[in-house]
Amino acid sequence: MTSTPHDLAAAFTDRFGTEPDGLWSAPGRVNVIGEHTDYNDGFVLPFAINHSTTVAAALRTDRLVRVASTFAPDEAPVTADLDTLEEGGVDGWAAYPLGVLWAMEQSGHRIQGMDLLVDSSVPVGAGLSSSAALECSVAVAANDLAQAGISRRELAGIGQLAENRMVGAPTGIMDQSASLLGEAGHAVFLDCRSGESRLVPLDLEGAGLELMVIDTRVSHSHSTGGYAARRRSCELGAELMGVPALRDLSVKDLAEAAGVLDEETFRRVRHIVTENARVEDTVRVLSERGPAEIGPLLVASHASMRDDFEISCAELDTAVDTALDAGAIGARMTGGGFGGAAIALARVGAVTAIRDAVEGAFSAAGFRSPVIFSVLPGAGAARVA
């Protein structure tokens, strides 16, 4: 990552021959709990992390968009014309920023052409939503430059539209909402049906805790088959149960569901229904007793994802089990699954022992060395220069 805003501005000038009009930043996110509930109209509890994507941007006088990255300084910018840009018409990482501008226009906001240079400290493929960080940094930049006055809530929907339609990943609205609505020291409790959200205190530092991210370095992609197959199972379960979405089922409905659904679909449904309940329980525990008490809910969430939703993998299970054995209060995989990262909630004094234990377990199993770091709830997307 380019070290300072000044460095990114200078890199922009080197690349495009003019100074940027400004710099905008948006964070990745960690989801405390609530996995795959978002596209089922359910509840999620993410927080914006202190790792972000920053875009330097300058308006053009035409309708062309040029997008480049500091990670590929020798590659020519990807160029698109907003007048001819079509759904699915862009391949690779540039589909995310160009998709946001396309989605803004689809939503009735005319956007001028611009040059964009992207830089990021959000690990790619680790389940920390580097894609939403990229989308939201471009969204707030374009919103400001166009003086469009689009609300944060609508911007989240624009980011989701870009990811669903331009990228082809059937994701929900959680990641963009966390990136746009987060505040330091808080998680975002989001109702994915209504779009309403509220901040929930998550003062890890004050409680003497750290949230460790264990990046397994097993890459995943939301646009591949596993994620889409789980979504189809959820839609089938809702249809067979006669409800608009799995959000409309409660734990007491699972007995009936067991008699209606085939075994696999039932397990997928059971994960969503119980995960929604765990999100609400976590919000209550955080509000009443603080973050040190949510460990059992994290552990139950991982078991549900591993056994009912079947989106874990050997590396994620090793990370979670080893962290718990080494003293973590709670641990679970986070993100869409099939790789990516686990999180472990730990007292500050236990962090080193947990790190050493996980690294040792990965080595013994012949896995790639994990990347382990801590995150704090940070601020949401904003102009930074």
C-alpha cells in the first residue's frame, strides 16, 4: 500500500498527468456474527476495520473512466465509456469500480467521466471484504465529485447492485453497509430486509480484548459455485416453507421444516434460522454484559457453518479449534466461506500464545503459513484529502 495520501496523490499525478480532485477511503469489514443471513433478509453484525482501500480521483470533461491500481504500476489503465458500459462488460478487478459507476447511472444518477487510482491495505481473499472497500471508496468519491447527494444507505445498495450485476457475485448488502456506516468502537447491527441499522458498542480495547484475524491464505471467490449453490438452497427452503425469506422462520419452525425439506436443504435452512437468533443474542449480550461474554455464540456459529451450511474447510477448522484450545474466548470463520479468514476473540495476554499455537498447527498439518493480525472497529468511508 502507498504509505500516505500525499504518496497516492503523487502516484496519481505520475499516472494520469494531473492532480487528483481528492482522495476517498473506505474500510474492509469483519463480521462478528451473522453469515449468509444477509441475502435471506436477516440480521448481521459486522464492523468496519482499520484497514481500508483509498482511491484518488479526478473528474474528466468527457464520459470516459480510466481505472488503475498501485499494485500494477506498469499496467495500462482499464478504460470504459459510461455511454456504452454494459452489465457484465468488464472482467477482472476493474469490474468493481466500473460497476459502481454503472450502478449509479442505473439508479438514476448521471456520472461524469473520471480517472481513478486505487490503493489498498485490505487483504484480498481473506474474507475481509476487499471488494466492498473498493466499491465504497469509489462510491463516496463519485457521490462527492458529482455532488449527487446520495445517502449512505442508497450507496450501499449501489455497491451491492454493482457486485451482483457487473461482477456476477450474488452477495447481500452487509459488506457495503459496514464499510459505509461503521464507527470506531462500534459494530453495525443491520436488518437486511428494512435496511435499518444501529450502532452497538464494541469497545474491545476497554475490555482488554483483541480480535485476531487468522487469514488461512486459502483464496475464495464469491462468484464461484459454492456461494451461489447455498443461496439457491436458501431460496428453495423459503419457497417450500411458504415464506418470503428465511428471515420469516423462527427456531420453533424448524420442527415443521424437518418434515417438509430434504435433509440438505433443511440443514441449510437451520443454519440461517439459528444464525439470525445468534445475531440477536449477540447484540443483547454486548449491550448488557460486554464483548467478553459473546464467546459461546461465536463457537456455535462456527459449528453451524461447518456442519449445517458446509462452508468451512480444514484450514479454517484448524484455526478455530487451535485458537480455542490455546485460550481464545471464542472463534469462528468469518466471511462467505470456502477459505478466507477465521476470527478469534482473545484477552490481550493470550494473543501471543494463540498466534504461536495456530502457526504451529498449520505447520504440522502441512498448510501454508497463516497471516495473523488484530483489527479494531474503525470509522466508515470518508474523504481523506
